[in-house]
Amino acid sequence: MADRVWHSLLFELGLLFISVPIMAAYLSISLWQAFWLDIGFVVFYLVFNYCYTYLYEKFFYASRG
């Protein structure tokens, strides 16, 4: 479980650093506004990624062993 949490956190952190400047430039908003906008996406997808991975492992790998 700890590996799953670290993978999700590091993935979202890397995505945050890439997407904030792009969102700020595209939407013509400040980096601070783009950061908070992206935090909303990060929180949603962090929870989604964790739940999806957990359920995938539970349903598809439980029958194998």
C-alpha cells in the first residue's frame, strides 16, 4: 500500500510542476491562480488514482493467487 501512495503522490507532484505554467499561460492567469486551480485537479485525480488501483488489484489479482 505504501508503494501505491508514493507512486500516486510523486506522479501528481511531477504533473503539478509541468501543468501550472502551461495552465497559467493558456488561461492568461497568474501562477498562483493556476496553482490553486491545479490543486483541485490534483486532489480529485489523487483520490481517483488510488481507488482505481486498489480496486483493480482487488478484482483482477485476487483470483490469481
